[in-house]
Amino acid sequence: MENLRKTGDELIDAKASLEMANSSKIEELADIKNACALTNVLYRLIEHCDKEAGLDTFPKFKELVNSTYFAQDRRTVPQTLNEYNCNRVLECWRNTNWGVTLLGMSVLCGHMDFVEFLLEKKVDPSTGFKMTNAAGMTVCDRQPIYAAAANGNLELVKLLLKHNAEVVAIDQPTIANTPLCAAAANGFDDICQLLIDAGADVNMKGLSNITPLYWAAQDGATRLCDYLCKNGAKIDDPVHQGRTPLGAAAFNGHVDCIKILWSHEADPNHRDDFGYSPLMLAAQAGSLETVMFLVERCKLGNTLEDTCTNDQTASDRAAWGAHKDVFDYLNNRQLKSKRLTIKMSGF
């Protein structure tokens, strides 16, 4: 058994040539009755397929599956190919590991032909990745469409949705994240629209209890912010650290996103868990254009002397970040900063 696995590993190596992938030695694996050894080879065929480099392993992958999994002494293709392979562990965050199915690996590698072939074999389009902790306990599952959405692969997302990939019921979304959050966090507008049209919950929170709208606002995705707002996103839903999407946009100096959110009646006076208003966050970030919009268009001139939980004003936050232009603007608006008499280093 050990020699068999070693043979499979040697045959399909990252540096293997197309001739080696098609060599007669690999034909012997078609008669192997140990699924572990065969599956290991199938994973390597997916991982090391590189058509641009002249290594097209897909024909061999098809041949092995068709000639092996339909034999009388084997289980059906869906039963076997849907299983998570423990030998192909993906390192991930928070001291966890990911087991992966053949479909999950194919999607992760962006191989459309492998994905189409597996879906034709009726594998489960929603079974792709499994997160386990150090004790080997399953924490949550993640769908193949998540990887396609996170990587911005529009055609793979379309294909998976065509085969009824799950985007509505998400297992442990605040741990596993959601396909919609993954697409929003990376600014993939078209994929977000596809997922929402397919029934994805526009307000379902993903990692760190963050919504798609918050991700879009934080990253300055103006068009996506507008689309999400028009499709039912909660404008003032406080999420990460009690901060709203408007606060996230302000903290990152995305004035165009703030304009969009304000046009959808976002609250410019909301305070996060630290008592920071969007104006204070924008001042701390040093975005003069954002600060001016909040003061002049959102009519926040009467809040210039408001303080957060550590008794600092917007001008104090600008001084803390050494943003002289913002500090000067706020004080020219007749703000009495607690630090006016302090000589600020770096100015």
C-alpha cells in the first residue's frame, strides 16, 4: 500500500512532464481497489494541471474516474468523490485545517473542465471544504462556490449556481464566512449580483459578524454599496466593534461611499463601541475631503465639540494622527480643541 501511494506521488509530481502523466505506469492504478491511493493520485492530477506549461492532466483524470469508479466492486461516483480527503489539508487561519473534496480542489485551482466533469458525475455542488480544529473536530463546512466567489471566478460561480450550489443556508457563517461576503470583500460586483439573484441573504453576517455592505464600504466599492443598499441591505446595522458601514467608509477615507450611504439615509451621528462618530473616524484617518463632506453636507457642524469615550473630539483625533490640514479645517470651523495650546510635534 505504501509503495503504491509512493508510486502515485512520483508519477504526478509538480515537475512531471505530460508524458509522465500519460505513462503506462499510471494505468495500473485503474485496477487498484484501495480508494485512498487512487484518490491521492486524482488530487495530484488536479493540483499539478498546468496547460500553459504543456501539462494537461485532465484527460488522465477523466480516464481514471471513468475506468475505476464504475467497476462492479466499487461504490458509486457520488458516494466516493464527495468525500473529504484527509491527505490534502489546506493550512488556514485560527489554528485550523481544511479538508477538501475533489470538487473543492478543482474550484480552488480554477479548473473549469475538472469542475464540469465532476458535476456531470452528480457530485454534491455544495460539498467542498471542511474546517477542523487541532483535536480533529469539525468546526464548519464551506462550499466550493465560496472559493469561486473569493477568487473572482465569475464563470465558475455561474456553473455552480446552474447545478444548484447552496447560497442560502450557510453553516456557521460567522466562522466559515459566506460566498457573498467573500465576493463583497474583494469588490467582485458581478458575482455579488449573481449570488443575490440566486437568493443569498444580503444581510447575513460573515467573519467577525461583518455584513457584505460593511465589506463594500470599508473597501471603497461605491457601485457595490449602492447596489446592496438598493437590494435590501441594512444601512445602519452596527457590526464590527459596533461600527456601521458609514463609519467604516469614514475610517478609510472613502468619501464617495459615504455620499452613497448618506443618499440612502445612513445615520452620520452613529457612535461605535468606543464612542467614535464617523466624523471622528474620518479626522483620525486624515481624510480632509471626507471630513468636509460630513461637516458641510451632513450638517455635523454642531457636533464638532462632541467627545468619544476617552474624552477626545474630532480635532483631537486629527491631532493624534498628525493630520494638520484636517486639524486646521476643524479649528477654522470654530472648534475649541483641548490641544490648541499644545505644540504638536511633526507639524
